[in-house]
Amino acid sequence: MTAVGIDAMEIWTGKLKLDLAETFAPAQGDDPGKYTKGLGLRASSFPDVYEDIVTMGANAAHRLMKRKGLTPEDIGRIDVATESAFDNSKPVSTYIAGCLEQVYDENFHHANKGERKFACISGTQSLDDAYNWIRAGRNRGRAALVIATDTALYARDDPGEATQGAGAVAMLVDEDPNLVELSAEQGYGSADETDFLKPNQQFPSVDGKRSVNVYLARMREALEDFAEVAGDIHPGDYEMIPFHTPFPGMVRKAAALGYRHIVRGTDVGDLLAEEIGHQPMRSDFETDDEFHAAIKEYTDALTETERYQDWYANTIEPTLEISREVGNWYTGSVHIARASGLKHARENGLDLDDARLLVASYGSGAQAEVHAETVVPGWEEEIGALDIDEQIRNRYDLSFAEYEQVHDVHNHETETDVEEFTAPENEFAFDGWGRMGERKYRYVE
Ligand SMILES: CC(=O)CC(=O)SCCNC(=O)CCNC(=O)[C@H](O)C(C)(C)COP(=O)(O)OP(=O)(O)OC[C@H]1O[C@@H](n2cnc3c(N)ncnc32)[C@H](O)[C@@H]1OP(=O)(O)O
């Protein structure tokens, strides 16, 4: 079977930065440790006044096409995943194709375009769609462009405000990929949940604490389902595990639960039992409360072991480096986690040729999905082409008063006239409104 997977990717961060410890925490009257240690975040990215989900997605896609020497005729499909769409009918992919057509002689008239919605997991679902389209032999030798783009903004003073972010990830899905090959096996954990939703509103209604528990419950189901189809998982099977990362503290919780689950019945589980005792079993306790207290105590002890901490430092920590600087990008989040892990490996001289990744996606509402990926030779060159560190460094550092203005600029309910903080250059920028209320864009040299 020909390998199908991600051939190349590009990342585009919103060009403004809100420093959470230095700027946001003091204004909120919070201890900076809540952000840096508790949530695990240093900063959030925000779009400048001329940026939105279309410009960020189009800019990421344009860089990708330029670097790979592609023209619109090479692309048979453009799928955009977002939970920040501003139109219930016209998909963002048509806006992005329109932008790209300004800079290419050819057009995308024969490319299938769509928009995927299922909260943050729709980025991964769009990869599935592209994978299936190629596997079905419907691609006529062409590749698919998958773009995950979001402005993850919350209402002012919502607890979620600490985890905001904005950016886009563009991925080229093709046969014989140069980055990762996707596995056919997938595990799902899916249920009708009311934890985070936007019923015809821009900013989410969130039950934050519940959303954390729903994430963990669905992720556990997905892991169990994946093991059913792919076989038992050993902690040594996967070099890295990129998770959906709304904030790194969420992944800290998910990783501990995942590890506890996968070591059961393994040699690693036996060694841990000698050190901290066996995992509590429900049948040993009279009540659920007693059982849950014992599980918490066991998990706390587990995360203190050197064995767990080594595994976490190698398998999880590298995937969180970009996220700590940019916040939650919803649909793009798990894809920056993958890029972050691979970038760390390249910078530290790790040989990941043919290494396996376990990729764990999540979307509120709620669904988790787990699949495996194989890193393919060529990955170092692809990852080495990313300039995300430079983009992160070059962001304009907002004062709190400026942050308040920027939040208003992107709030659909408020009208405010704010000067741009950075100057667009060689990129697409928002250019005002059309006669039917559509957004217009231009390429700025
Ligand atoms: C949205 C998606 O993308 C989909 C999902 O993944 S859903 C799952 C994640 N949910 C979200 O991201 C929803 C949006 N976020 C939120 O609603 C909120 O940010 C939140 C509920 C996650 C946390 O908000 P909060 O209640 O204000 O924070 P709070 O729980 O007090 O503090 C956060 C952490 O910092 C710790 N902390 C607080 N102050 C601290 C300090 N000074 N030093 C160190 N740690 C500190 C807390 O103990 C807590 O850690 P634990 O959860 O491990 O106990």
C-alpha cells in the first residue's frame, strides 16, 4: 500500500503577543505562577487588526506552496478546519483560494473545497478526509491542502481568557510523504457533551472545569478503542505523543492518565508496582469516592517517579514548546504539538527516521481520536524549513491597554478604529467589506 501522509507543513502565528506573566497576570490581579506553572503558558498570540482566519490560513498556505514549488494545478482539494468561521454558508476555503489566486496565474476551479466543523478535532478530521480521498484514488495525482486556522478568543474576564491564541497551520497531504505517514488504524471516544459551545455566538460558553474532565474521559475511550484495533500499547512504542494542547497543563493531566493506562500488564507496570504499589482496582473499594481518592493518590505518586518523569521529559515535554509561547490555536493545536516535537528532535540531533508518534486529538462537544504516525526520512529538512521561532520572536508585545483594544477590534459586536501595530509585508491582509457584507483581502508586497 502506498504511504499517505503529511508531506510538508507551514505555521503562521498571529503577529501580536500578550505576555501572560508580565502583562496579563498583574492586570488580572493573579499570581504569574498560575499561567507559567499551572496552565504552562508564557504568552498568547493575537491577530493584528488586518489579520483574521483567512489571512493567517492563506499566508501559511502560500508559504507552503512557494516552498514546495506548487501551483494551483497541483492541488485537488482545499479543506479548512476552523471553529472561528464568520459565515454559515460560504466556506473559508473559498476565501483562502481567492487570496491565493491573486498571486498565481492559475486558479483552483477544479479543486474540491470545504469547511470542517467539530471544535478542535476538525483539523485532524480534515486530514482524514484528505487521506481517504487519496486512498480512494480520487485525487488524480494531486495533493490536498489542509488548513487549520483559528482565532481562539474568549469573552473578557471569562476564565478561558488565559488560554487564548491565534494562528494557522497549513499541511500538504500526499502520497509518499516527506514528514509523517498516517496509520490506517484509529481509535475514537465520542459522546454528546455540553462543555464548550458557541450557539450562534462568537465567544464560547465554557464550563471550564467540566471541559477538562470531558477531555480526559473521551481521550481514555479513544485510547482504549485504538488499542482494540492496533493492539496493546507499551510506553516504549512511541517516540513522542503530541496531544491537543489547549494549554500545556491540560496535557500534563492527560499524559499521567494515559501512562497509567498503558503501563498496566507490562514490564514497566511491574517495576512501578515494586516502587509505589499496584494500581488501585475498583473491586477493592466500597465506594466510588474511596476508589477515586486512591486513584488520585496513586497517580500523584506515579508522576513523582523517575521512570515517569524521564518518559514525560522525552515523550511529552518537547511537544509543548511552541504551545507555551502561542496559546490555544483550537484546530491547529495538535498539529503545532507534532511540529514542536519534531523541531525539538531536529535541534537536539535525535534520529527519528521511522520512529512512531501517537497523535491524540480532541474537540469539545466532544470527541477524541488517537492514531499512529511514522516519521519518514526527509522530516528533518521539512521541519528545518519552519521559521516559527523567528515569527514568535518578531511579534509585537502588547501592553494591557493595547490588548483590550485588540480584543475589541476582533469582537464582532464592537466597532472600533485601531491603528495596526505591525506593517504587513509580502502577505495577505484584510481590506474591508464588500457589497454583500463579505470580507475582502489583498496581497501586500
Ligand atoms: C477549548 C479547547 O481547546 C477544547 C479543550 O481542550 S477542553 C479542555 C480544556 N478547557 C479549556 O481550555 C477551556 C478554557 N479554559 C478555561 O476555562 C480555564 O482556563 C480553566 C478552567 C482551564 C482554568 O481556569 P481557572 O479556573 O481560572 O484556573 P485554575 O484552575 O484556578 O488554575 C489553573 C491551574 O493553575 C494552578 N495554579 C493556580 N495558581 C497557581 C500558582 N500561583 N502557581 C502554580 N500553579 C497555580 C491551579 O492549581 C490549576 O492547576 P491544576 O488544574 O493542576 O490544579
